Amino acid sequence: MRALTVDVQSSAGRVLCCTIFKPGGRKLLAKGHILSEEDIRLLETEGMQQVWVTELEDGEIGEDEAVMAVAEAMCCGSVEIRLAAGGRANLIATADACTLVDDELLRQINCTSSIAIATVQNFRFVRAGERVATIKSAPFAVAQAQLEAVLSILNERGAILQARPVKDPGVGVLYTDPVHGDRARTLFENIVRTRVERYSGKLRYALSAVEDEEQVVRSLQHLLRTKPACILIASTTAPAGPEDVIGRAMVRLGAHIERFLAPVEPGNLMLLGYKDDVPIISAPCCFRSAKPNILDLVLPPMFAKYRIQGWEIACLGHGGLLG
């Protein structure tokens, strides 16, 4: 990129090197603006005869073109791209969604010197219209070779960010207590409903059961017939592991135990299993409070029908101290 001073009359199509202000301090034209014939008339009206501009050299790509190319290659799902001032492109969610972010790929791209990408956190629930990422280029221009290297990585590895839509998921809940299941329902139902609706879910199916292996299995079978997005087991007791009543019932049901223990506080005694494609999650004590806990991290991807794996739960430790 080369900077030079030119006559205002011959500056059409060139890029401003610096912001131009009126005598009173009000911004007239912003740095990075591409001058048009109308801008030339405006500058002449302000009495300017020369202007400081830049021009692309061979092997360079303008900042707007560069960020748009990266934005198109780095995202998928319910998201749209909006070009912004200063060599930026913003990614905006077009529906309520859960964001899935490839941390390793994001870090690799951000190690280049030409493009910087900022995203929301992995598994974040976002509302339609919310910004989920911004791509910023080096000022004015990017070396074509660097841009091609970034695009090559993205084409090979896939999207950095996916916005998976949350489409009115129905949630099944099983309330359990050692003496009477309705006691758990009385204690937890309002908090469960508030948390589910926070992420655009619907609390449609609920049962209560005594914390007995046979009753828990039978209740889970009934809930599975409703084809829920996920099943929550809200217990008044804390499990000792997959070998307790809830864990044994899940195994007897035919569920695969994906993970016990999460590096998240509150919520480290979480037990996650899958019966076919339906996640079943027990997170004792997390149903007692509306404060952030492990459920707030895993419900958005579940509602977006994303299958969370055990290693992804393990990755929640960085930032997992919630309160």
C-alpha cells in the first residue's frame, strides 16, 4: 500500500489515509473511505485542494473485499454478513441459535498478520439480530498471498463458526425424590421452566417418580415416546456416579453414558447419557437455582440438536468457574 498526496480533483476512487474533519470538529469523511465524485464536490465546498490517500499496489486486496471473502468462508448456518466501516464484516444471527466455534481453527487464523476474527463463545445462545462475530483486516489492504493462505485453510478445514438454529424444542422433565416425586416438582418446576424458556425451549412433558430404578426407567420410557429434544432429570439427591439409581436406570434403559463429572462449578456432578439421539442429563442441585450453572452451557447446543461429546464437556473447564 502506497500513501501519497493528490489534488482533490483527481482523487476519485482512491482511499483516504486519515479522517477528515470540519473546522468545528465534526467528522466529514472517515479514514478508509473510497472517494466518489460527490465527495470531491463536498471537499471542494470545504475549501480543500489536496487530500492524503492510498492506492493499492500489485499483489494487494482492498480491506472490504478481503474481510468479505473471509466472512463467507468462515461461517455457516443461520447467519448473514454485513459489511461495516473500517475494513470490518459483522456476522449477524438470523434466527435464535446456538453458536459452535472451532477454537483451534480460530486461533490458527488469528496467528496470521492480516486478518483478526473475534467470535462469541462456543455453545453460546444468541437471539436473532445479535452479532456473533467480527472480521477485521489490516488497514486499507491485505497482501493477496496472505489472504489466499487464510482462505486455503478455511476451505480445507471448514467453518470456524456455525449458528445452528433453535427450532422450538420440546423438553421432557423427570422429577425424582427418594420419598415422593411431586416434592421435587414443587421445588424445581418454576426454575426449570424459566431456564428452558430462556433458550427458546418449551417445557411440554413432565413426570414425577420416586427415586427407584424401576420407576425411573418406566418414566424415562414414557418421556422418550414424546420425542423430546432432551430429557432433564431433576433430583433432590446428588448422585455418587453412574452406579447410583439414576445412572443404573439410564443404563438399563439402553442409554450410552457419555460423561460423568464436568469441570464446571456449579454443576460438576453432571451425568450425561444418550438414548439413541436424545440426550438425558442429570445435574443435581442445578435445578434449585436460576444462577448460571452447567445447564446454561449445555442446553443451547442440545436445543439446536447438536450431540455434545465427552471431550467437549472436558473443554468447559477454561471459564467453567461460573460463580
